[in-house]
Amino acid sequence: MVDTRDKKVLELIKRITCGERRALSQAITFSESTRKDHRDIAKGVLSKLNNNNDKTVRIAVTGSPGVGKSTFIESFGLDLINKGLNVAVLAVDPSSVSSGGSILGDKTRMELLSKERRAYIRPSPTKGSLGGTNLRTQEAIILCEAAGFDVILIETVGVGQSETMASQMVDVFCLLLGPSGGDELQGVKRGITEISDLILVNKCDGQLKNIAETTRAEYSKALQFFRRREIDAPSYPKVLTISSIEKSGLRDTWKEIKNLITWRKQSGMFFKIREEQKLTWFHREITNCINLRIENSEKILKKKKELEKKIRKGLTLPLNAAEKLALEIIR
Ligand code: GDP
């Protein structure tokens, strides 16, 4: 049994590192699975791959539905491919995002990019995750890097928690906004703006151009009042105007991303961020392992139900019950 698993693991690693898409997709599917045999294969594969690849660039692209994320990723991704880079996209599937999603749920997203040999697009599962980012996205990043992708774009929809999670997996966090004058300034969740490295005001074209420029100016001004982070290079975070349709501002976007990464590498921040991210991953996994332990043990589940009953009746405090259950888990 173990032999077959080991064989499968080695075979997958070989095929993934040769850049075989089907093997990559299969490994991501195993990683996302809740079946123990699948997870064991995924863990086997991941354990043997390099998770310290500092040559790759991991970028989050976030923003409300309709702001132009998939149009941006398609244009930006094609630009990067033209520079000779391999681009992987871990994308939100708009039809499965409950928070509004895209009204164009049935349209083919990133049609041109998906035809490129140097591109790989993988829709995120939304099960157990908000806006498409979850614990397994981290594993998909490592798998894509092993398959030879230089740039990993992670798309999320602006629903708070998924942004925080995405920011804990990427080197650069990009927030896409629409041209809306200053009115929206209050509306955009401050938390998201605070974790952004680049704010891209999209749709800076045609009649929207002036209003996009105003939005850029107002956000630039607002950013001056934000607390500087240790990881901020001088003059970052920055606000740029772009048009994903006219493909303007995309080169500048890449230039800014590269500048920021160079600064962070020279200052040691790049490695510090990735180290911290690994610890965050570890901490999330601890919680995940404990939850799995509870779910997979009838004895512990029974004890949990008993304690829940007692809590409802006011016979025990939640904190005491939690301690009792924790003792049961480590026993
Ligand atoms: P998403 O939901 O954030 O992925 O947004 P989409 O990429 O699906 O774009 C939503 C709408 O905005 C579509 O009708 C796009 O054609 C339009 N759009 C996207 N980028 C631009 C742009 O740069 N300029 C203009 N004028 N429209 C854009």
C-alpha cells in the first residue's frame, strides 16, 4: 500500500518538475481533497519539493467583483509571458463566489491567457473558503513553482478574510479599484488598503480617464496618513492608474513590483516576510490538525457533544469544556 503511494508520489514529482500540466492539476486536486489517501499523496509530494524558491514572485490581485481583476490578469499575464516568464493563476471562479460573484459568471475568463503554453490557470475551490483563498492555496503555490512558474498570481474577491489570508501567502499585494472619485475612499475597507503594496486604479481610459486620475491622486494623498510598515520601501505603497483593456500602465505595474522586490531582498524584508508566512502556515495547520483529530475520532466527537450539551444547560463554562476536550485530544 505504502509502496504504491510512494510510487505515485515519485511519479507525480517527476512529471510536475518536467512541467506537465496534468500532473500539476492532479497534485492540486489531491491537495484540495479531504480524502486521507489523497492528502497523503499531496503531503508526500509537497514534502519533497522546494518551498524556499526565492526566484519566484507571488502576487495577490484583489478587488470587488466587476473592478476588472480577470481582465487585468489576462492582460498583465500576457505581458509577462511576452517577457519570457511562465505565469500561473490561482483564480476565483466567479460562478461559485456567493458574495455577488460576477454577473458574467458564464463568460469564459482569461480566454487568451488560458490558450498560452506558458500560462496555467486554476480556479480555486470555494469550499470552506471565502473568496477563493484557503489553506490549500499555499500548497498550490509550491506545486506551481515546482512546475516552473516564475510568477504566481492569486486572485481574491474583496471579502476581508480571504484578503488577509492571501496577504499571508504573497510577496506583493495589489488592490484593484475602479475610477470613482474620492467618494469611495471611505467605502473601501481600510484594512485592505493598509495591507496593499500597490493600488491600481483600473479603467483609466475613455471617459473614465479623468475620474481615474482623480481617484489616484486622492488615494495617494490618503496613503500619506497611513502608518508606515517596516516592509515598505521608500515611496511605497504606491497608487498607479492602469487600463486593462487598453493595456496601459501594465509595464509600470511590473516595474514597481520588481523594484519593491529588489528593495525587499536587499533589506532582508523579502526573506523575513516569507519566514513569517511559513510560521503563519504552521499555526493555521495546527488548528487544522486538531480539528481533523476531533472529526476523525468517534470518542472525541462524543465527548465534544456531551460538553456542548453541558454548555447549553449552563452546567459548564465554555473555557473549562475546551480545556477538558483538549486533554482528551492529547491523551
Ligand atoms: P472582475 O469581476 O473583477 O474579474 O472584473 P472583469 O475583469 O470581469 O471586468 C468587469 C467589467 O469591466 C467587464 O465588462 C470588463 O470589460 C470591464 N473592464 C475591465 N477592465 C477594464 C478597463 O481597463 N477599462 C474599461 N473601460 N473596462 C474594463
